[in-house]
Amino acid sequence: MQFEERVETSNTMTRYCTKCGATNDEMAQFCTSCQAPLTQVAGGGYQPMQSVNPGAMTDWKAMGADKKVTAGVCAILLGWLGVHKFILGYTTEGVIQLVLGVITCGLTNIISIVEGIIYLTKSDEEFVRTYIQNKKGWF
């Protein structure tokens, strides 16, 4: 026996919300995401995709990039105490760094100097994405 699988293609068009950018069915009157009224397409043609916020810039400082310099300098100067970990909200890593720093008489400062340099050389966007949003605790 031989089986055939038929795949039907849909010719439905999608409409994009000019407020939030969500994709909607062509017959929708309101956005399924933000409930904003969808504009009517003139002449029954297509609606080109538009950018949601043209020219908008992300404020990385407000998202946590303001901690970059503080954490970087503290990592270089006071690294064996784990201060930079506490600044970034990594309590467990900070306690580990502090305990190891006391046990090894500050030899863990080498790791902290490397971390401080990494913090300071990352762009604000990379710093926020790596250490604030993704919560990468070490290096």
C-alpha cells in the first residue's frame, strides 16, 4: 500500500499591528496581542511590515549597565571579598568568593581581576544580556 500525504497551503494574508508589531489574521479588526484597532488596508492590497518603534534606542543603563563600572572596579580592587558578585546580585557566588578568599589569603583575587577586566571591556548591551538578564555567575 502506498500512502499519499496532501499538504494544503493557505493563501491567507497576515496583518501587522502598527502599535506592537504582532502578526494578525487578515480579517482581524483588533490586534490579538495588544487589542489595538488594526488599520484598514487601502484598495485590498497588502500591508507592508512596519517597524514598531523606528529610531528607538534601548536604555542599557536603566537595565543594569550602570553596575558595570562599579562591579568591574570592585572586582579588580576588592575581588577576593566577592564584593562585585554582591553588586550584581549573585549572593551565592559572592559568599563562595568570600570564603575562598579568606581560606586562600586572597589568592582568588586573580580570578576577580580577570572578571573585572571582562566586565569593563564588554559593551553595555553585552554586559546587561550576559550578567543581568542571563545571570552568568562566573566569567
